[in-house]
Amino acid sequence: MASMEFTEWIRGRTDAQLRALVSARPELITPVPAHLEGLAGRAASPSAVARALDRLDRFTLAVVETLAVRETPASKEELRALVGAALAEGGPEPALSSALDRLRDLALVYGPDDALDLGPGVRKVLDDPAGLGPRAVEAFRHHPPEQLDEMADDVAPGTEGPGKERLAAALSEPGPLVAEVSAEARGALDQLAWGPPTGRVPNARREVRVASARSPIEELLARGLLAATGEESVTLPREVGLYLRGGRVHRDLRATPPPLEGAGRDRALAGRTAAGQAFTFVRAVEELCERWSVDPPGVLRTGGLGVRDLKRAAGELDVPEWVAALVIEVAHAAGLVAAGGGVDGEWLPTQGYDLWRVRSTAERWVALAAAWLHTDRVPGLVGERDDRDRPLNALHADLRRASAPGVRTATLGVLAAAPGLAPSRESVLARLEWEQPRRRGPLREQLTEFALREAEQLGVTGLGAMSAHGRALLEGGDAAAALAPLLPEPVDHVLLQADLTAVAPGPLTSELNRWMALSADVESKGGATVYRFSETSVRRALDAGHGAEELLGVLARHSATPVPQTLSYLVTDVARRHGRIRVGTASAYVRCDDPALLDQITADRRAATLRLRRLAPTVLASRSSRAALVDSLRAMGYAPVAESLDGDVLISQLDSRRTEGAAPVRGTSTANGLDPEVAAAAVRALRAGDAAHLARREPVDAPDGRLPRGPATATISALQDAIRQGVRVWIGYLDSQGNATSRILEPARMEGGYLTAYDETRAAVHRFALHRITGVAGL
Amino acid sequence: MSVNDGPLIVQSDKTLLLEVDHEKAGECRKAIAPFAELERAPEHVHTYRVTPLALWNARAAGHDAEQVVDALISFSRYPVPHALLVDVAETMARYGRLRLEKDPVHGLVLTSTDRAVLEEVLRSRKIQPMLGERLGPDSVIVHPSDRGNVKQALLKLGWPAEDLAGYVDGERHPIDLLQDGWALRPYQQEAADAFWNGGSGVVVLPCGAGKTIVGAAAMAHARATTLILVTNTVSAHQWKTELIKRTSLTEDEIGEYSGSKKEIRPVTIATYQVMTTRRKGVYSHLELFDARDWGLIVYDEVHLLPAPIFRMTADLQARRRIGLTATLVREDGREGDVFSLIGPKRYDAPWKEMENQGWIAPADCVEVRVTLTDEERLAYAMAESEERYRFCATTPSKTYVTEALVRRHLGEQVLVIGQYIDQLDELGEHLNAPVIKGDTRIKERERLFQAFRDKELQVLVVSKVANFSIDLPEASVAIQVSGTFGSRQEEAQRLGRVLRPKSDGGGARFYTIVSRDTVDQEFAAHRQRFLAEQGYAYQIVDADDVLGGV
């Protein structure tokens, strides 16, 4: 609960300061509270405070902790002394002043310089601030009063009053008590002094007196220098801790972040290397999608991609499995692949992939890198095991870690702050530890390592140092513009060689690329592409309908050197044989030793429906079935006999007949019964919807703010008019849950109590029950 | 800064593409040659491959990862994939973690600078039996007889050992090069020096580039008794003649150890065949290896080294070894064994470059395609699959084309090479030329070769016995009518027959006659790949053009 004081302080902030507050703590305004009191209340809530504290660096957090330990408002002078004592080197200013400014901006500290206090809720969230235990009053709260009385008698003989208070008073100056204990007991205290303040001892709640204490732990328990907090746990009361620390709240505090250490890199070289890797990564994603579009892997029953499919992808891309997992995950995060198709589902490239593919390499990279930066999925976890020891698969839902994007951004931020430096892993971790001490833990360490190695793979960093385009990506600049000049420029020529290879010394222009992909096989990829022509590959080009002359012409035009004789020979040689054997489909044939008779049949007008084709002087092929052919020819006055597959004459049978052709596949267009009217409406609505979409995207309100209501007959006649005139109308409609909604429709047809119309608000054709239409209004 | 204007493109599959017309191409080739194998050298873009073997070769030659990375980055036109750089560094770091050393007390020991690697290796079941007592955390005894096997096994595990155990000097024997009227060519000198400095290894030079002389130069370095292993008797004779001519060795000092003679002299030339002869399942001539304290072993045509010789070589790791070959391509893919048992590649030079410098004759390669007649096509279609190649390779049409070609090259020295004896006999008859085949006596062979050399004979028909090591200096035209299926190295060897520099400085011609639309054509394509990759462009012509005399 926010105190009045705090609320007033908030109220006294200037608009600029409040803007700073809400932009630094955006969770305070989601949703926007009704008033400043609400804002103050929310700022004091434990979750909001915890999130704000998580953002603090080591030093600023230390300032908060110092105030938290003090319990009461402190002046800036006092604070300066305390913080200054804790610093390992240098003085507390100017770091302290700027930390205080920051804390005020965040509303974690408020009040004037002579009475600084923590915002409400902050102390509660910080348990064990700076590794100090609870105050004695808190620590001994649950002890039985009798035991406390006995303890007070021991540590403060001759005092009067409740044991709890006497004990607390004695512990507020614990020097004499600490001096009494044995060296072993002192050692135990020193272990707990700098936190964590809790330890485990068996039977912590035992009752001991100073006189009867036998072990070091008992000495401490009897004097209240340790307080039992459970059956087997003890804690060091804060007063004792502070005494042991010599009054300092922290030790070896640093006012500035630890310096980054690592190897220096030439910035241009690092940038180039990163760009090269960026190019490689984009190609890897493209290759993956191309492969998956023809041979998609299945979706596992549990979701995700099978281990074998991952191995296969790694093999095909010629990368280690973790890189393959990264490629797959980034492609997924960028919306380039998704589950779909098939009965059980398959991982397929999306339509987004087709849009992505036509963009420039630099733009494609930005799309991938941004997706990677912001995804909460952790590709690095692929192949590890979850809590139940099941392997984590790529594309599986369990790969999500909420803190991943934050850690990634923070890690890259560290790198971006040190251009031209490839900091060591330890040094990055140490920096992150200083920058966000409250987020430490094995997960962050793991995520940081993933982020570092993945950034290198993606080409955000090169040789371990941040690249210019990586920095632009991180800071919201134009990363594509920074990257583009470093990427190889498309070339419009290849080098043809007599060993039937062609080398494209860079990425090819799209037209040439298509030609090469069609007529040659890729042998090696990278900055350049090596192609090999073979009989099969040349035949592929010919199969695609290109002539030998055309192919050689294209090659000659785009070759920096003359076309080698071997290559032109290969192409003409394949062309010579190409298509010499023709294969087609026919369901029956007519053969006759007398070509004149076949001439007669083909000339016969009645034979047109049989769709006969002359294959040779004595053979006709037909697309009708054998039985139909025999019947038709008989009807035309000829006397055909049917032949079996082996050429034997078949005796005609009058009983059951079977079709000999394959069952026709039902045409999808007629099966769906797409009404021409609906189709027309859809096209018109598409045009109109396009315009409306650009104008507004919110659901449409009723023209007068209410749902229109009219007699049913009026509704129907209005809709009929609209159908006739082909105009859009606005309707009120009760959906299947009974909610009143409003739609903009292009009505197509009305029958059987339903209206079929193109729903512009949903961008689809729907059927609407007439009785649920509450009203119609023209637009 | 935009992309570099370098001559090199680094591919993600670890191939390097070098644009040869680029002004920095020569410089770049020098920089990358130590750590990348030249894979293909067609006319415009040469392909090198960075393989672990090549990187370890580079380490063995004293290059470090930084130099490699630097060469890649400074010559590369586009940014170098980071993964590749990391991989280079990691691979190179694997070499030398394990070392074979000579310990004054314990003899041969395997030591390690990285205990984890040694532990990993020791756990390998393959290696355990070859190792003796563990001497300490970082070293273990190796049975001296397993020196080669250990190296072979370690290479397979990906932890190649650096062999610092040194060599025995062998029995001294004075050998000098007699450079009277001829001189060691610069590349021959370089090759011999590179070998000697490396200790052991392989020299790759094109046919006709004088590999025998490199062998002789290596012997002059070693100045010790030498065992030379060659492919066959004729080639043994040629080695002998050549050594007498080029070195201070006299006829009495050189022995021949073959099927017919069993001489053991300070320099002994033995054939692979006799070494691999078994009697009652035992190699009966193994004692040759121990007959003398050999200071050097020369392996001629290393790419043909038969498997038993590999096994024998494993026991000879304390002796210096030099391998000579035109190509490291082995049809059986045992290049790794050559690396670990004979030694890393110490020298190689692209064929075309040698040609440009005039050390080997320029050659035109022509593939002549004959069309089977209709009856032949029918017969071919019906032939059993194992008979098909023989059928289409020996079609009579080839005989006519051969005749036409011989006519065309009247006055030049022509070799006709084939696989099938019937076909060769028929050709011999048609061309009125002698035929040399497996059952031709050695004496007769040498008489014919001499006559051919003296230009008394203009046309010679030979079977595959002449594939290797037969010095026919003035053959300027070779016509290949059939071959051992798709063997790439055979094709290279056969071309080598005509590559010796000609006295008139003229070029050579190499014809391959191939039946169109048959397996013959497929095999031919496969055979030609190696040469095409070495920069020999095949021209394809139709048989009709040849017969028509165009």
C-alpha cells in the first residue's frame, strides 16, 4: 500500500519526470491507471517493485540495499559515508548522485536529500538485503517468550522487561557478546558474515543456556548470535551481521562496471567477417526452406522436429547440429517455416518465405537477425534434456524461456559498448553480473553463452567483436544499409571451364541464377557457387522447354570467356538424343493393316468425339476406353474386334463391364460450388475492402451508435436491394453466443433463411442466419 | 570499406577457388599451397581444398593456424566464413598434441602435451595393444615395431602424431649426382630438398617431369644404401639405366630383385610384384627389407602401392621414405595411409604450370566418338552387363578410326594403347605394327622399345603393361582405344607417355576413341575428369570428321 507521503511525492513530480517514470517502468501503465494514486499504488506492488529492481546495476542496487538496511530515512551525507566505506576503490561520487537520480526517476527512492527513503514495498521485496539477515526482533519473533526470557537473562543479566526487548537491546550492540565466544564459534560467525546469512544445523530449536553450551553452535544459539528459523536452519541477525562487517553494508563494491577483457580486433575486419557469416546464414536459411519445400519433415506428435530430421538438415547444410537447430529456429521465428499440410502435419515454408526470398540479402538478414534477437525461444537448448529427461526437440514448445530476449539484448549491449574488442566469455558474464545482479543464475549464464555463439553464427558479431550492422540492429538503426556494402554484389557472369564446371564468382543476378539452377548442378556454395554440367542437368533444362541453341546462347552471353568446346558438345549431344523416344497416355488404340481404312476413320466426322490420333500409318490412339471405342466404331458401321493386352482377339461378353480408365478426379471448383455471384461479390469486396483497410481497421460502430433494429420484412427487402445493386451494407448481427456484433457485408444471395455475403470485417465469405440479423443500414 | 579485390573465394565447404588470371594469383597460390590441396586446375578457376590432412601437412612443415587464417583473410575476395576459420584453428591444434619420441631409456615413447587427449587415445581399443607400459601421466611406451601402425591408428582417431623419433642413418654408401651435360631442374632440386628437410614424404610431379631424377637426387642427399620399389621389371631396368647415367653409381653397385634375378647390392631395385608374392600364404621375400641396413626407401608410383606393401611399410618407420607419383588419387581411397605411412606430401606442382615452363610437352587431348552400327547397337543392347564394356570398347569402327589417325600422323612416333589383347592383335595386323603385351618377353620388349626410340619403328601397339614407367621419349601421339573401365590414374599415366619434352619442342596429341551412347562413353568421361581438372581440355570430335580427313 502506497503511503500518502509517497503518493504526494509522485503527485509533485513534473510531467517530464512522470514520463521518465512510466517509460522506464512501462508495466505501470498497462493498462493505464485512472489516477496518480493508482499509479503510486501500482508502483508499490511487489511484482512491479521486483521488476524495477531487476533492472538496477550492482552499484545502484547497493544504494537501495544500504537504505533498506537502515530501516529509517537517511540523509545523503549518511548514505555517502556508508556507500563510501563499502567501495573497494575511489569515492562514492559522482556515482552516488546519479544513482539517486535514477532511483528517484524509477520512484524506488523518494524524498529530499536530507531524508531519503525507499519507496513503499521496496523493503518487503528485498529479503536479505546485501546478504544480511532479519533484524533481531524479526528473527526471534517465533521463539517462545520463556526461552527469550532465559536468553535475555544470560546475555543481559540484571535488566528488566520482556525478554524479547532485552535481547534485542543487547544484540543492537553485539560487540561484548561476540568477544565472549570461542574461536570456533567466531569462525562460524565469520562464515555467515558476508552472506548468505543462513546456515543449516541439526536440531536448531534446541534450548541451550550460556552455561551449558557445549558446541560452538550452542554458544552462538545461547547468546542469540544465531537465531533458529526452522528445525534445521539458523540465521544471523542483522545487527550481528553489520557488527561483523564493521558497519559496512557491502564489501568490494565497485562504482563503475568491471572493464571488459579480451582480444582486440580490427573493426573493419570484424565487420567483414560478420558480413560474410551473415551472408552464409541467409543462404543456409534459404537452402533449408528450399529443401523443406520439396521434402518437408513431419511434425512430431508432441510438436517439434524429430531428431533424425534435425540430423538430416545438419548434414544437408553441412553444419553442426546446434547450428542447424539455430537455422531452423530462426527461420521459424521469422515466420518462414510453420507447421501445416499433410494429415499429421509437416514443417513447410510459409507464404512469408516467398516474400522474404525476393528481398535483398541485407534486408533478409535483418528480418532473420531481428527475429532471433526478439524470440523467447532458445535454440541452444535443442538436444538437451528437460526436467523429465526427455530430449528437447527443435521447434518444440518447451524451448521458450521468457528471459531469453532480455539476456540476448543485454549481452549484445555489452559487446556493442566495446567496439573492436572480442571480450572473453568470463568478462561478459562478469559485466552482466554487475549490470543486472538480480537476474543472475545458471540460466542466465547459459543463455549468455548461447547468445554469444549464436550472434557469431548469425553474423551479428565477427571474430567475437560487434559489427556495425549488429550495432544498428540492436540500437534500432538501419542495419540493412550498414550491411549491404559489405555483402558481395550480384554478378551477371559465370566462368565456364572445360571440365564442365562453371564458377559464379559471387551471387548471381536472378535471371542467370534461374538458368544456372536449371541447367547445372551445384557442387559447392559460399561466396561463389560452383556448378557442374552433366547430361542429367542439361536434360533438365531441355525438359523445361528450352532448346540447345537457347541454352548455349544464354551461356555464351553470360560467360566471361568463350564456351568450351566440351560444353557445347555436351549440350548438342544431349539435345540430339533428347525427345527421340516419346511417351504419352492413351486408353485404347485402333490398329489396322490397311492405312486407307484408318484414313477413312479419321476423316469420319462422327469419330471426332473419340479423339483419335494417328501415331503411325497403321495405328490410331484414342482417349476413349476400349469398350466405348468398339461400340462407337460399330455404330459407325465398321466391324472392329477387341484385343487383349497380349494382342489376342477378345470374345465380346454381354454381361458386366468395368471402366478401364482411372476414375476421374472430381474437379475442385465445381465440387465446392463456388457461386458466380459470390465470386463476383468477393472480387468487388476485395477492391472495396482494400480501400477500407487503408482507411480504418477498428470494428465499425453503428451509424447512430446503436444497433439498428427494423421489422424483419424491411431487413429482407433492404438486403434484396443491396444484392440487386451490388452495394455494401452495414448489419447488426447476433453471433452464435448471442453477442451483438456489427459487420460490413457485400450481400451475394439470399435463400433458405440464410444470407450469403462477403464479410468485409472478416475478409471472408460467410452465411448469416436471417433471423439473427438485427438490422440493416446502407453505407 | 567494401569487399576486397582478392583472387581467392573461400567456400563454406572448405574449398578455395583461385582465379588464375588475377594479378595476385601467383602470390596467393604460394600462400595457400602449404595448407590446401590442389583439387582441380582447369583453365580459369583452380580449386583447392582445405582438408585435415593438408592442414596437418602444413603444421608438419612449420606453419601455424595464424598464418593460414591470415592467408585466407588477406587474399579472400569475400569475408571468410567464421566457422571455417575456427575449424582451421581447431584442426591444426590437433596435430602435435601427441608426439612419438625417442627416449634414451625406454626407446620409442608416445608423449602428450594434453593429458585428456592421451587418455582418450589410450581408451581406444585399436591402439591399446600397440602400447606398452605407462611411464607417467603424459607418456607411454610404444612397441617400436608398431610405430607405423600407431601413426595410422592415431590419424584415424583424428589426433595425428608428430613423429620426432628420427631415422636410422643406414649403411653409408657414397652416391653423387653427375651433372655432366645436364642439370637438375629447379623444381627437381626443390622437390628433393623439401623431401630431405621433411624427413619422409611424397613428391607429386607430372609424368615426364623427371621423377626418377628426383629419386636420384634424394639418394644423393641420403648417401646411403637404398631400396627402390618399382611397379615392374621394365621400369626396374629403366631406373637402373637412369641411375648409372645420372649418378656416380656403377652397374655393379645396383642390384635387381625381381622374378628372374635376386641380387642384393648397395642400391637394390625390387618390383612390387616380387615383394607381394606369397608362398604357402607367407610373403617369401620380406627378408629383403632386412637384408641390408637401408638408409632410404624409394617408392615409385606411390598411388599404385599395393596393400601388402603398406603393411610392410608400417614396419619401416625408422627408415627414410620417399614416394614418387604423378597423382595422389588412389582408386581405393587410401590417401590417408600414404600420409601416415610414407609421409606427408612434400612437393607438388600443377601440370599446366610445368607445361608453361616448358618442362613437359604441351598436349592436345582429343576424344573421338565413333557411332556403333545399327547391328552393333542391337548386339550391345542384348549383351550381358559384364560383357558390355568389352563389346563397345572393341568395336571394329575403332580400328578404322585408329588407322585414319595413324595415317594422319604419318612420320610421327605413335603409340596405340588398349586393354583387350584381341583388339590389339587386330590393330597390329591392320597397322602392320608390332604388339607388346603381357606375354611378350622382356628382351623382345626392350628391343622393340629401343627400335621405337631410334625411330626405326614408328607405330607401336601396347597393352596396359606399358602403362607405367616406360621411357619412350619421342612418342608424340598416343591413341587409346580401350582402358581399364573408369580408372582416372590410368588415363593420367597414359597421357604421361607423350608428355616428355620433345627434341623439336613440339606438342603432343592424345586421342581417346570412344563409342558413342555406351558405357564406354561414361567410363571415358570419368577417366577424363582427372586430366580435365589438371587443365587438359578435351576436344570432342566425331569419327566421321576423322575418317573424312578434315
